[in-house]
Amino acid sequence: MHAVLQYTYADDYLTSREAHRAAHLAYAWEAAQRGELLVGGAVGEVPATGLIIFHGDNALDDARRFARADPYVHAGVVVAWTAEPWTTVVGDIAATPVHPHP
């Protein structure tokens, strides 16, 4: 199973994140080392969105738990978040691969 955690950043994200970035990154790397977080980062040149992909049997719960405890969320760097299941069907790590029928 995969899940997508999407963050909406505060307007002053590029400056407000600095005081909390080390804690946020340490927190994210811990989740990655536990095998929950697959990949994450900011989208766009002046990002307004963050995307973090989780995988595993409890991916959606892990994504929600991650957001609730993330230093960026607590500090207001992230002003809103959503966590949704992601049905992956193509690629080597797809949870539910679907191949075309000849």
C-alpha cells in the first residue's frame, strides 16, 4: 500500500522553515529508516506544496501520524495537510501492479 501526504506551506515558508528544518529533516529520515517513508520533498521552484510518499501495510496511518507530529506542522511552517491512499499500478514498486492484456 502507498499513501500520499500533501503539505501546504505558509506564505513565508522559505524563511519560517529555517528554525525548524533540522528537526523536520531528522524526523523524516527516522521515518525513512523505519521503512515507512519512501520519498519526500517540495514541489515547484518556489514550493507551495510538499509531497511525502509512504509505503507499507499501514501507509495511510503512518502518513497521518507523521503529519500530526511533524515539527513543520507544529511550528506553522505547514498550514494544512492531507493524507490519502494512493493506488499504485505501474512501476517496479507498484503495490497493485496492473499490466496491459495483449
